[in-house]
Amino acid sequence: MPLYGYARVSTREQDLAAQDAELRAAGCVKTFKEKVSGAKTDRPELAKVIRRLEPDDVLVVTRLDRLVRSTRDLLNVLHAVAERGAGFKSLKDASGAHATCSTSCMPLPNAAPASRASRTHGATPRLRTAG
């Protein structure tokens, strides 16, 4: 179960070293890095790491805001990761929770409110722990 990191900063003046170090310390075998605004949907390194993922691999980021800028973007990325049969982990969000998605994904920061809603409405998000 290889871990692959993704690190992003918004401007060329910013440094990726801190994110890279955190991802290496977390056990990532390779970190895909880019200097591009998170608002851009065309991010070649993100596309490259997602294409590289195989079943049981895990995509790791230091924080969700290094990966996406909106819940919609997060859902799209998690869907793409799930289609590859891989998992996802954010080191600093949701208490370091990680997940693999089966049929559908729930964004990790919203998992607690969704859990309350599922008890109220009987729906259960399909989210299982990776690793």
C-alpha cells in the first residue's frame, strides 16, 4: 500500500519544502509538487498522481486546502481517487483521519454532521477506514 504525496503552493515565491518534509515523514514514497493556484482546475501534477494510483494506494496531503478550494472540488478529487480503488489521507484535517471510498464519498470535514444526519434520517455514508 504505497503512499503518494501531493504538495501545492499558490505562487512561485512560496516554498514546497515544509510540505514535502511532512509527506516524506508520513511515509510517502513520492511527492508530486506544483506551484499553481488551487482555484485552477488544470493541475498537471494532481492529474499525474491520480493516474498513478492503483488499488490500495493512498493519496496523502498535509492539509485539505493544499488539495482543493471547495467542497465540490474535494468531492471530485475523492471520486477520482475512489475510481482508482485508492484511499485518501489528510495529515492535519479531521484528526488525521483517512478513508477509502466505496460507492460514494463524504468529505472528511463534514463526516460528523453527516453522521448526525444519518442517525436522524437513516442514511449511512459509505466511508470505510483505509489501512
